[in-house]
Amino acid sequence: MPKIIAILNGKGGVGKTTTAVNLAATFAQEKKVLLIDADIQGSASWWFGRSENSMGFDLSQSTDPKLLGYLRGITGYDLVMVDTPPALRSEALAAVVAVADYLVLPTPCAPMDLAVLIETIQQVVNPVGKPHRVLLTKVDTRSLGEVLEAQNSLKEMGIPACKAFIRIYKAHERAALEGVPITQWRGKNAQEAASDYRQVAEELKRDWREYD
């Protein structure tokens, strides 16, 4: 059975789809990966549809809570990642979280974003008791102190966060427009941006081994 990873946050614009697509592509370098676009906005499907070549993983789109509840019946993949809708009361989100093995919660460091993240954890994550980690995204390299402050604040609240984080680069927008994951993009800061996701992937794998 594949491991099911849900990418979620109750707020839009936090880098959720960018995280889902680029982590899927990163893991696909050594695993067979299926990305499911369960977000009604369909951003991952739009990105995937712009691709002229293989992105390294397969994609399926479904926002039907009943179908999403059967994710455990999927075979032929090592990893199933789900880009969930940014709506805490979404039936689709609830269906995915119920069957997921692990949850990744991307968020910028800004206080308003962290406030919604904490609400997401309290309302969606804690009631099901699933292992999870927060991933700090859109990090300005000129303000790395914000990362440490956010990580320390989360730690004090007992919320696990990745040590690795995703820096903000124009490369992410341009890769999406060209229909490629950051692992395949070849423009400015491509190597740095791809490296961020490799570090996150390695950290998540270490975490999964502790739970397996």
C-alpha cells in the first residue's frame, strides 16, 4: 500500500500547491508517485496540464469526498500526495485527512498566516491525531530571523515544524508557468529552489521512518 501524504492549510496563498507539486516531483526521482488534486481551484491540474513532457509523477483530479475516502484502495504507487482545498469545513479535506498517513502544513512565517495555521491544526489535525509537520514557505532570505522565531513559537506550542524551509524565488512562479516542477526548471536560482525541496523530502523521510 502506498503512503498517503496530505498537503493542507485552511488558508489560500500559502504555497500549498507549489509544495504539493514540487515535493511530488522530488520524491518521484526515486519513488512512483501519484499526486491527487482535490482542490476545487485545480491549480495543480492547471500546472500539470501546461507540461509538454513528463513531470515525473502521475496526476489525478477529484474533489468528491466519497472517492477521496477510498484512497487506501489505490495500488501501483509508492506514494500518494494530495493537494487539499483551503477550507477547514470542506468534506473533501475531512475525507483525505481521515485516510492520510501523514500531514504536511505549509505556511509563511507572518503572524496572520501562523494564526490560521494554528486554527487548522486545532480544528483538523489534532482531532484525528495524525503525525504532521509544519513547513515554512515563502521565506525571505533577508529575514531568516523570522524563521527561527516562527519555529521557536511553534515548538513552544508543541507543534512540530520542519527544520528545512522553502525560500521565496521567482523560479517557483516561472517553473509553474512553463509547466515544469522546480526539479526540471533551469533558470536563475533553480538549483537553490530545488535544493530546498530535497532537504524537506529527506527530513520527511526520516520522520516517516520513526512512525513506520
